[in-house]
Amino acid sequence: MMKILDQIEDTSPAISYAGLIERIEILRSTLRWSSRLERTDIDKLLRQATSLRDEVMQLSHKERFVQAAAAAEPEQRAEQSRGARRQALLERSFIFEGTFGDNPRLLESLEIAEKAAPTDLPVLIDGESGTGKELMAKVIHANGSRSDKPFISVNCGAIPDNLLESELFGHRKGAFTGASNDRKGKFESAHTGTIFLDEIGELPLAGQVKLLRVLEAHEIQRVGSDETIAVDTRIVAATNRNLRKLSEEGRFREDLFYRLSVIHVTLPPLRERRDEIPLLIAWFGDEAAGTLKRRPVRLTPRLRDFLLNYAYPGNIRELRNVMYRISCLAGDMADMDHLPTDMRPAAPGTAALQTGANSTGQEPISVANLMSLSDAKRAASDDAEKAFLERGLREVNGTVAELARRIDMNRSHLQMLLKKHGLHSKDFRNRNVLSTNRNGTAEHAEHAEDDGEGDT
């Protein structure tokens, strides 16, 4: 009997269902013809049964995703409509949370996630703030072999530097002041599951070194302990920053960047996924109604048209917050008055002003009161987009950082738009801009603020 058990243990991993069936039959015959099993024999059989189960699951995943890959060959994908690609994801039982449209870039990201999910390879998700990076991480977890195991989320930018190591790796009692008990870290909590490291670009260099060791050695040490603890954790990281550029500047370890970005997924901003906006309006409208325990709010045609054409610098997160606000403040019908003040379009006639003040010396237009690109580019016109940026740069006297703050846009993305239109921040500096004093009278002031970004 032990000879049979040893034979099973030494067998190479199964490469086909036929091989798995043969190993299952060996197990069955072992149980059938053994008059007595020792505890050690039972333990060995249980380990072999678990191993077989895992291999069956892996084969199932491999078979499913080989078929998915074959169906998504470049020449075949070129012939598929966007709707067909989305439907193909659903037909392959691809699990996702929320809703999504059929934007080509988003579909490409979802197809990459579909192929990466059943593996244990690290995944790096990048995109602007609010594009749904944590949601994508949950999608990857839900479609992987660890879907029934823990999913632990960590915001690296929200942990103080002096607590980072303890938060990630845990500590022993007495390791530092206030450590009154042993404590497990996030990596231990995520053992056998997935850990999501959000805002990975905010991780200090000391923390990056320790994270790299976890990726290489698959083990951690609690603060105040010399004992190493093995961890089996799938890592998914996310950032809204350019990690490659940060590594060139010495602010992010290059070796860690390459370790994390084995699979690289980029999520496009919502303004490039406009087919999703009607779906998300309905989704968040229903979600808000459920949370507030009321009927879904209806939108006037004017408000609906505005929401469908707005640029959403805060992306999906901004749209969700707007729908919750509207659902809370409006009765049965919501209109423009229920929007946040700084989101409403400028008064009629003021959008045509380019200099920041009208001919009668009235209060200058504030960029914050425009539609954050949408008022100027309602038809997604490049000319209107350029005009908006020029107007904004004049208002802030060429300070890119201030313009990014006012329109709530990622500064690196704003600089990319300026470069696209050939706009240079220095061209808008040292100009006379119109300001208003406390008495409401107009006066000219000189501003020569430098945003530290140089030419864009």
C-alpha cells in the first residue's frame, strides 16, 4: 500500500484530464483495498486529494482561458464589433462588478485582466484618480483561483511612514511604544488571497525595499521579531502616477517597478468612455435610491444632457458623488440647480469671453465655475478644448498647478493636454490680469507666479 502512495506522490503534475482520472483511480483503489490505514497514510491521502482538486481547477482555468485567447486573436478581434467583444466576455463567464461599456481601450484592459486573473502574476493598474482601479483589482481577484480567499485593500498613501512596516508586516508585543499585543499585518491577513496596494507610488523608499523582499522571498518579518513568516499572497498594485518617470527621478525603485508591472493594465478616463455614462447614471441613481430608501430620481432633459456631456475630471467617483447629491437634494425631479455650484455651466454669454473679464468691467469668469473642459468642448472639439485651456491659463497667470487644482484634474494629465495643443505656461505669465477688490471695483494687478513646472 505504501508503495502505491509513494507512486502517487512522485507522479509529475497532470497535463491532461486523462492523467488526472488515472491518479484518482489509484486513490480509489488504495482506499478500497486497504484493510487499515494509519494516521500518516490518511494525511498523505488527504494531501494528494487536495493536490488533485487544485490541478483540476487549474486545468479548467487553463482550458477556459486558452479558448478565450484563441477567440481573441488580433485578426479575429479586428473583425469583432465592440459590442461583440463585450458579449464574448460575458459568455466566457467573466465576473465583474458594476457596469461597463464597449470602449475599445476599456475592453482591451478587461481582456488583459481576464487572461491575468487565473495566474498569480503581479498586476499594476494605472489611470487617473476615480477611474475604478480598485474595482478592476476586485475583478481580477474574483476571476482568479483565489476568489474564495481574502481580498485585503491597503492605501499606501494614507499610512504614516513610521507605522508603514507595522501595518504591512505586523509587530510583536513590545516592539515599540504602544505595541501592547502581537499584531498581524496586512500581508499575513491576505495569506492565500490577494493584497491590493493602492497609491503604490506614495510608498516611501524604505517601504519599497521591504516590499521588494516580499516579492522575491515570499516571506515577511514582523517588527521586533527575527522570525520569518512565509506568505502566499497575490499582489495587485494601483497608481495614478507615472511610476516609470518616478523611477527615472530616483523616487521609485526601478527593480520594484518591473516586479510589479509583469501585467500592466491601464484604465482610460471616463471622458474617453462616454458610452458608459448613461449606464453609470442609471446604476448610481438606483444605488443612491436604495441607500436613501427612496424612489430613483428623474432628470430633466437639460440636466441629463449636461451629465452626458460633462468632462468628469474626477471620473467615475465624481459621477457617483453627483448622483448621490442629486438623489438626496431633489424631490421626484432633479434639475441644474441641484448640481454643485462649481460644476454648473457659466451664465449664458460668458463662455465666449476669452480674457477673464467683459467689456463692462464685471467680475472675471472663474475657471472653477465652468464645466471643467465640458463647457468649452461640449462636442469634444479640440479647438474648444484649446480655447478652454488658454482661458484657464490666462486666469491663473500661467500657473499650471493652480489650474489643475481649480478644475480638479491630475496635473500630469493637464500638462499632457497643454503639450497636445502646443501651449506653454510661460506665455501666459507676467500679463495684466483683472482682479476685483473687496468693494467690487475692478483693478489691474501684476502676477508673476512660477508654478515650478517649467515649460509644458
